[in-house]
Amino acid sequence: MSNSLVIIVCGHPDLSESHQSALKFIENVYSTQGSISYVFFYAEATIIAKAPSHLDRNENSVKSCQLSHHWKALSKKYKFPLIACISAALKRGVIDDEGLADEDQSTSLKANLREGFQLEGFSFVTESINHQQKIIEFCG
């Protein structure tokens, strides 16, 4: 049984406080010698993993971009991965190089997964449940 925590974030970065609450919680965990296994972004939270494109500057708000930088800095500082649910991310237009390879080559799609994030299925979380890790969810 691992003592590290799994964090799940569900809220949209612009419309909820779930990201800010999770970031503060993680800082508190590390200040008390705890640790995080990974952060899993689910549902609307997956938009945080989408890199802004030069075609649509309104695609990602300033708040989303700032939060993304905070997530990446915390991930790097404490060495835990940032994982976006692949099915929820794809619904929101987030695609990585691997997903792009599966697309029809005649499309003009480009990979737009923000650096520092990776895509995984929800089964990634169920593995943590099987290993009896504690899961903390930030939604709303």
C-alpha cells in the first residue's frame, strides 16, 4: 500500500476553483512530508492540457495558461506526472502525436497536447484503487 495520494481534478480551469484548490492542497501535502503519485485531469479539467494555437487566441484564457504553468512547475518541483483522461481530452480537442497518427492523414489536425502533460485512460485511476491508494477529488 502506497502512502502517496492521487489527485483528481474535474472542474473547468476558467469556471471553477478546483485547480487552485488542488494546487494549494498539493503544496500543503508536501509541506507535511507527504507525496503525490500523480494528478489526473478528468472531464472539463482536461482542457488545461491543450496548448494554445496561433489560429485561435481565445482558445485558452490567460487564467488557463497561468494555471497550466503552475501545474507544470509543481509537477517538476515534486516529480509527479500530469495526466489528462484521454477520452475526455479528445472530446475537448486535445490530441497528442500518437492520437494524431491514428487520424486520417488528409486532415489538417496538429498535435496540441501541452508540454508536461500526458494522456491516459481512466483505467490508470482504477489501478490506483486496486493498489489502495488514497484518492482526493477536486470538482466543481
